[in-house]
Amino acid sequence: MQKIRLIVPIIFATLLAACGGGGSASGAAADPGGGSGQTGDTTAPTVGAAISFSGISDTTITVSWGAASDAGTATANLQYRLVRAASAAEIDTIAKVDDAAAGVTVIDNYTAALTSRNVTGLAASTTYFFAVVVRDAVGNKAIYTPASATTSVAGTTASPVFNPAPGTFGTAPNLQMTSSTSGAVICYTSNGATPVCNGAKTGCTTGILYSSAISVAATATYKAIACKTGNTDSSETSGLYTIDTTAPTVASTTPADSATGISTGSTIAVTFSEAMTPSTLKAATTTSCLTDSPTVQVSTNNFANCIPMTSATLSTSDNITFTMTPASALSTFTVYKIRVTTGAQDVVGNAIAAQYTSPNGFTTALAGALTINSLTPASGTYSTAQAAAATTTETGASICYTTNGVDPTAGTPGTCDTSFVNEGQTIAIGTTLTLKVLATKAGHTNSAVATRNYTITPAVTGTLPANGDTGADPAGTITIGFSKTMNRTSFSFNATAGACSGNIQVSADNFTNCIGFTIPAGNASSFVLTPAATLASATTYKVKVTTGAQDTSGNAATAFEHATGFTTRYYRTESIDGTNNFVAGETFATTQGVAGDVYVTADSTYLYVGVRHTDIQASGAGAGNKFAYILFATDLNDANGLNTSSDSKAKFGAASKMRWHWKTRIDGANYTEYQQANGTNWSTTWNDNKNDWRAAGYVEARILLTEFGGTAPSAIKIAAYIVDYNGDSGNGWVYNLLSGATEGSGSVARDLVKYIDYNRTLSTTPNATATGNF
């Protein structure tokens, strides 16, 4: 039995320009007819199943091939050119097929939808080579691999012809088998066995006698021979019929689903599970997902709108992967989804079972990276809380930050995974820490991480009394101010006087010994220290704060110490008990008349004054007629006095706060009283339990500072006299304080005179700073 030799197909798909076949790679050749005349298509058709043969007799051969496909031309409009020659070398290129040189016979010249031809007029026992070129609507061509078949010897029954030709079908085809030899019978098999006719050539030894069309319901290879009495049996005709009812699926997309960082200039492709019919795959060319019913769509808003492509036709080289190009660059950092509708079909017409939409889509790349232009303040040590702020090359960025040394992140640009502020807002820096910031914004690559190291150490902002102050109140308090709120429980100090300890100290001997004091409980930025005892007179004290003191965030304070310290005012508390208190530094000598002197000093409560003179006599009846006369004032009015007959005075005007004298009674009684003036008259009602004292040769007194009017004054004017007394008929006293003058009915001789301008707030002794005889 003669067998037909088939050449295994190797597909050639070559552009006319590449082969010199009269076409052009741009598709600029004249429209050969039956196409759309579109331009820009340079992709050759994809050839179908390889050339096969049936119906071979001594004069005929039926040549068949699979239909080609093309992205731009419908299958029914593709055109085929069939030629034969004596050798494959004569017809193995598109150019050779088109040229049809001597020895090449053109059987069909670019006929639409041609996939089979019964070739007649052949010579018996002769081998023929056949080639097919397919052409799309714009002239792009592809060639099927040439194949050969040999005619039978004379007297051989013509081999069966299968109709439809073998191939892939979406539904069961009705297979018809015929032989051009009149009266021939056909035996066939579908189980792989070789059919054999019986000896009488009227039936089949192996196989089934063909009688009517066969419904091919399942994939199978059909083999058949034709036999006739008196003839040689035909060669075998064989063909695979594939029944494909499986719906195609989307195998993958490019870019892949969930892919990120995709270039905005990328093309988009869909790969199917099997070959598809190109004409059923159409892209959107407008923003409408409905116009022209595109079957392959791309969208950023769940297909309310589509991304336009450059062409509705998708390009393909294998009918499995189809590619389209967006009409403009994709947006940065945007999610795009791909949809394929049920209008997409495979080569046998099976539509995809369900519409496909990419679950997550792909995300395009971000725009350029953000840059942090500034991050202030600079790294460093600060005594107060800081407000850090970052600026970027883009407005509206989010500033992600951490304070624990770990880099901040933003997995999704524009959304911080850590704490954040908006650009223009500040980050509070209240303690020692490492600040790391990262700028992020949707559509942009995150910035690099910027780092700042801050050390926040609270510092003493000042004290009261301040460093360098003099005349500080010995009975007052000491205030320390800090730059931050301090943790009161971190303070330690001397509660009683002794060797210095703790982190807050007050000392008069350079911190060998410290005073004791208390500090109220509670966190604050200013603390009042109340000394346990009155500070020493005219003594310099320093304040020290060590790093043991901490703010409420645990930051250690910057060490602080007074450079020179503050000095208390001079003071001494006198005992008004007859003790001689005329001490150095407080006593002012006078040589007016009989020599004498005056002392003055003060503490926080009293002003102390004493007068010493030989004319001051001990108490007792008739003890003398001279008395001490002392005037006090806080300001002077030289132009105005109390112009009464009983109260004239030099230098002290009506604003004098107190006038006091030690007197003798007209009736000769003891020195037992003193008087004070109420502004116009003398009063003898004040006797404050030893606020005064007299002994032979001196008198002294203490006066409440508040007697000078509410707040104890700083500066006090004092005038002291020893005055002779002459009685005035028992009705009063006449005082003459002007040298050599007389007033009233008596005369007065003035002995001791001393004027003292005393500032009780100074840190020096009274006679070191007071002005005498002002």
C-alpha cells in the first residue's frame, strides 16, 4: 500500500519587504482587496495547520491547509496563493511563490477563504511539491512550509477525501469521505488501527465500511482507504479531528497582577490559555468602555472609564498573547486593572466562560523621590524644648517620624506607618532623643531618612536675688527659675545648716557649708527656697544646681553656679536694755558742743537709734533740764516746716514721719517718757514695753519700720540733738533747734547735732555709706 509522505511544518512568517516580495514592512502596498485598507499594520498573518493531502489518485491530489489568522484582517478576508513545483527549493520563499518562475505552476492566485483545492491533471506515479502564501488586507504575507505528495500508479483507486478537512472544531463535525474512483468502497478506523479492505474489495477486514457522514463527537484520528475490484488499493488518508469545547481563560497579563513600579510607558498584554480568534479581541480607543464594544479594557476607576489605546486591533504573533499600547503615558503611582469580556473567543468559537477582571491590578511607578530641603533645628544641646520642622521639594507632603532610633517608613506613599505631622507642622522635642524623619506623598518615591540628635538639658534661667545683687533681704526667700518644668522629687538639698549636700545648694563659704532651706512640693519651672534661718548680715551667698536635678522628662539639668553670688544687707538686732550698743560701723561721732555720738542700725522689723552725750543724765527727780531730741523722715521738704510755736525744726518738713524726744517733766519728775509727734502735736501715749531706754550718758530706742507707713522704707533721714529746756509756766516746752536763736518765752541752747542719711538696704555698715550732716 502506498503511503503519502508529509513534511513536518515549520511556519515562516515573513514580511514582503524582508523577502523582496513586492510589499512593504509598513503595509504601504496597495490594498489587494477585501480588507479595510488600514495603515500602520506591519504584522504578517499567522499560518494555520500545515499542508496535508487526501484524494490521491493517479491524476489528482486534494491539497488542504488550516486557515490563517491575522490581528488586523478577518479570517474570511485572508487571501491564499497555491502553487506547485517539482522541488521544494523552487517554492520555499514568499518571493519564489510570487514570482512563479519557470517550472512553478500557479493553481490559485490569492483567493479569499481558500483552504482546500482538488488538483487535477497530474501524471501518475509523480511527486509534486505544493506551497501556500497567505496575505492580509494590507499586503503582509506569510508562507506555509512546502509539502509533497506522490500520485498513484495507473489503475490505483483514488484515496479518500475528508470533508471537512482535519482540524480543531468547537462542535462535532459531520465527516464525509469520498473517492473520485467510481464504485470504490471506503474502509475507515478511528482507533489508530490501519484500515484493510477484504479480498473481494466489497467490505473491510479491518475497520468500518463507510456508508454515510460520521458525527465526530470526540477527538480522534481517522484513517481511511478506498478499494475497487480490479484496482490497486488507495493510499491511506489520515487526519486528526480535535473537538475543543473548553472555554479559553486568561492565563496571565503583562504587567502581572499586583505588580508595582511599572513604567508609565509600558505596553499592556493579555495571554490566553489557547489560541484565540484575533478579530474577537478589540481594545478601547476612547475613554468610553462601551463605544465599539471593546473586549479588552484597561481602567483606573473600576471601568467607569477606559484608558484609550492607539488602535482597536491588538497585535499578536501566536494568537495567544495579544498586546496593546496606551495612547498616552500612564499616570504615576496609579492602579490599573485589566478586563476581558465574554466577547473574546478561541479559534473554534469558544468564548471565555466568564468575564475576567484582574483582582488587584498593577501599579505604575512613582514620580521622582522627594527631597527634604531642611530639618530644623540642627542637632545639638538645648536648654529648652524645641519644635522640629521639615520642608520638602513638594508641598503637601507628610512627614513621618520616629524618636526611638528606628527609621520611619511609609509602605504606601502618602501614608506613614509611624507617627507623622503634615508639612508645615512641628514636632515637639521635649527630651533628649534621636529624631528621624521621612517625607512621603502619594505618587512620589519616599525621601531618604534624615536624622537629628537632640540633647535637651534644663538650665537655670536666673535667681532672685540675682548674681551680683546687694542689699538682699536676710529674712527673704531665694527663687530659682529653670528653662523647663522640673521634677521636684529629683531635688535634694540641706534641710538644716551643715556640710553641703544635694543637687541644690546655697552657701556663704564656696559650698563647704550650706544653709538649710525648704522647697515646696510639686513640679514647676520656678521654685522658692525658704531659708531655715535668717541669713547673715552683709554676707555673700552663692547658689549651685548640679546635674542631679532633672526635668519631668528625666533630662539632667545643666550645672549652674553663681559667679559672684548675692550679698545680704547689713543688719543688727539691738537689745533695748541699757546695753552699750555704740559699736564700730554704726556710730557717727560729733563735736558739736560737748562731744557725743549717735548710732543707727536696723533689722527686718525695727530701726534702732541711740544718742550718747554727757548731758544725758540718769533718771530721777530734778535730774536735769536737757533732753535728746530726734527727728525722722523718709523724705525732706526744706522749704516747709510745721510753723507752730511748739514744733519748729530745721531741714525736716511736714512730711516727716516721726519725731521723738526724751524729755524732763516741768514738775521736776523723772525722765520717764518720750514723746512722738503726730504731725502737728506731741503725743505722750506711746510706751511700747522697753522700746526705749535711758541710762546715764545715753538713750536708745527701737521703732517699728511699719510706723513709717505700711511698707518699711529703704532710706530714712535722721537728725539728733541735745537741747536745753526752759519751762514755760508749766504749759509746755520750747525747743530751739536753730543755733543762736530763741523762740517763745524761753531760750534753748543746742549742744549735739548730727544729721544722718541712712539706707538700711545696703550691704555695708551704716557709717560706711551714710551721709553725715546732709
